[in-house]
Amino acid sequence: MTNYCSIGKVVATFGLKGEVIIRHQLGKKTALKGLATLFIEALKDEMLPYFIQSAKVKSPEEIYVKLEGIESKEAAQRIVQKQVWLTEEDFHKYTAKQAPISLLGFHIIDQGVDLGEILEVIEQPHQLLCRIEHKNREALIPVHDGSLEKIDQKKRQVLVTLPEGLLDIY
């Protein structure tokens, strides 16, 4: 089974020939050069492949993309606000190492205890919230200057010291 990682979403149409603007969290300016396919979540957990005809950088967080089979502004409008996904392999190829989203798949370790795998990274102004499954429940773990000890890229771990009682609410 293929694993997918969300990189952002389609935020707008552009022009009259079906181009769209994708806002991403890859952490670097990119035109996804060499990427043939991206996936758009049509329904919950239903990824539809779209072949990229062309892509160009709009800004460090946005890309203009022309997808095969979408030939009009009206057709492009149907995928606006949809999540955009890459296969796990492509995700790691196009994500900057320092980008917060690159922590997906890492494990949060609090004082030697593995709390769980990071399933989602939510960026906020002064911290990141990492969504994990802890004791069969969803938990949001804050990661900021006060709680982060170290990020171990080789072991794929985020070492933190959490405030006492934080996990008790879950």
C-alpha cells in the first residue's frame, strides 16, 4: 500500500486554461521539477492521481500548476480547497530538511518514552503542534523552544521535555 503525505492544498485557479495555485509547506522554493504525478484527495482517504503538464514558482510557498485533463477555469474550480498529496518517497525528495512538515513520520520521545509517530504538523506563530496517536487517542503535542531538546534526523526522533500533566488530559 502506498503512503501519502500532504504538502498543502489548491488555493485558487489562475487564468482561463485550467491552471491552479498550490500553497505548500515544503520549506523551500520549488517548481516540483521532475515530479510527474501529484495526488488530490477527492473524498476522505481517496487519492486521485493528476499528471503535471507544467509547474512554475509563484512564491516560496506557492506554485502555479497545470494539470492534465483540467482545461478550463471551471474544471480547475472543482479542485480548489482540496488537499494535495505526494507519495512518501516524493515527499522526502521535495521537502527541505529544515521544514517543519519534514517531521512527519518521526517519533516524539519524552524523557526516553516513545509517545508515538507524528501524523500531522500544524504550524502556529510560536510553536508547532504535532498530532500523534497516544493510547489510542489523538493528542496534540506542542513543540517550541521551551520543550524541544533535540531533533535526531538519523533515528527520526523529536526529543522533548513536556510539562508535567500534559499527557494526563488525553
